[in-house]
Amino acid sequence: MTTLLPRASRALPSARRLQRLVLNGLTYPHGVDGYRDAYRPAASAGRIHATVEAIVPQTPRAHTLLLRPETPIAFAPGQHLLVTCQVDGARQTRCYSLCDTPRRDDGRLEITVAHIPDGLVSSHLAGGGRAGIRVGDAVGISAPQGSDFVLPLPRPERLLLIGGGSGVTPLRSMWRTMRAEGLGDRVTVLYYARTSTDALFLDELTELPDAHVVLTREDGHDTGDGALAGRFAPAHLAAIGIDPTTTDAFACGPPGLIDAVRTAWATAPDRLRTESFAPPVAPVGDDMPEGMLTFARTGRSAHNDGATLLDQAEAAGLTPESGCRMGICHSCTTTKHAGAVRDIRTGEIDEREGCEVQLCISQPVGNVSLDL
């Protein structure tokens, strides 16, 4: 067997680095990590191995997983992870927010997974039982990601957290961190859920000094006069004493909630940061989609059917890396050699050549060539 060693550098490597260089040469062409991944596939995508140490039911359709990573991980409140697991023999990756304070002493991480009907990964992680994940199982996680939707420094003097459904998970990390820092009196939480059975962290929300839970299909909590009822409306802000022009806010939830909140902050958009957990839907126009998709690296092609680049690549038999499928994690970013694509969230069209595009939120407009 021919052993291939990297070219020596001018500086002598450390003993550990030298050992790794030799091992990579001996295991060429896959390297040590390649063989490790073959025997521990759950960790391969994120390169960080984590063990499920506890599974805590939150609602009939949501569980909190307590994960112990193989190495300590620092993160900012509001960040998320890519979680990789084996489901039916295939590796699957999805995006989940960290939902506890980074200040905890035991080094464990928390994610809360809500079961989505027909959701392959959420059924595995949130379903529990014999078919789902168990305590002691391994998953792969990425380093924490996301820099836009994080609790800022210095901390705001007044902070409103608006959540809908499972969108409350990154907000929980924020309010727990503020409380751990002795700043809990600066935080107001406005949370929307369909029913008390669907509401996440309901007991904890009830204990917060300034939290308001609105059950859109039941009577709301703690409002007394019924001012908070139904879906989000600007009147709700007035009812809890919030002025959008003077209050910093984070909002996370379904697209309808996010759109309504953005409208309320239209005169002060710099004070609002948003994130949506629901994948956007590619718009369908009256005209038939035109053009061809060319996957340059694999030599494949397909007629444009109007779906996202990710959906069409998968339909063509390709398996590009992906995670959240909603434009958050950027794991499906690929080079577009030529052609125009539409951002299905904003409608903006990008005609640049040789630029990076996110497959999951990009829709081809005519002929498009990708580095796949």
C-alpha cells in the first residue's frame, strides 16, 4: 500500500498533529474522520458526537432532549444546531434551537422537538416510544449557528419576546439567560399557542414576572379583561404596555405571526428581529415553469417544474446537504454558475453568475446551472 503524507511545513508540527498526519496518510483516501464516521455515522455530519441523556415530555407532541456533547460547547441565546440522526437506516439532518441558558454548569444542551405530521425526523426525535430515539442513543450535532437572531450585548433595557407554537424555543434561552443575569425584570413574553395542551413551557411561563399566554382556540391567560384574545394584533401590544417604537423585540413562529409582527414594527424595523420555523412555500404562477436545471458536477439535468432547487435536485436523484429546509441554517448553500433564481420568501430575483444560493429557498427562473 502506498502511504501518502502531506508536504512538510516549515514549522515542526506538534506530536499530536504529527500523529494525526501519519494516521490520515495510512487511512488515505478517507482519512481518520472518514473511518470514524463509518462506524459512528450519527456524528459524521456535525463532527460533534452527543449522547441523549434525558427525554422530558413537554406536551403530547413535543419532547425536550438533554444532550451531552463530547466536548463543551459555548453558544449565544437564540442560536441553533444542526442535529443528525439515523432514521430507517438513512442519515437525516434538521435544525433545532437551543432552548436553555448557556450558563448552565453541567455542560448539557437542550433542544425541544415538536412532532410534525409526516415529519420523518421530528417523529423520530419527538415521538418517543419503541420506534423513536432513546436515552443513551447518539446523535451528531454541528457547532452552534446563527448570528442574527441572538440576544444582544449589551442587554436591552426593555425586551419583548413574541413566540408562536414551537417558535418559543429560542426565546426560552433568551429569557432564562436574562433571568440568570439578574435582568428578568426587563423581559416581557407574549406567547401564542392553540390550546393549553399545545403550549410549550406553560408552567415556566406562568412563573415569569411579565409573561402573557394567548390561547388562540381557548380563553387566554392572566388578562382579566379579555384584551388578549385571538391571533396577534397591535392592540395586544397596547394591552401589555408595549410601544414598538421604543421596545426591542424578537419574534419567532409561523409566517402569519411574523408578518403581523413586522407590520406592527413597520415604523421601527431596526428594533425587531424575526425568525420563522415554517418552511416557505414556492409560489406558483399562472405560467408554466420554463427552462432546464443543469447539475454541472454530476452531469445530470432536469426540466424546471417550479419547485425549489433543493426539491428538484432531490427529485433528480441527487442528495445535496440540507438541514432546516427553510433558509435558516445555510447548510444547503451551493454555487450557482449561471441563471436566475427567485427567493421564495421575498420574491427577489438574483441573476448573478458564480454566486452562492440557498437551495431550499430558491426557485429557478428559466435555465439554471448549479455546482451539484
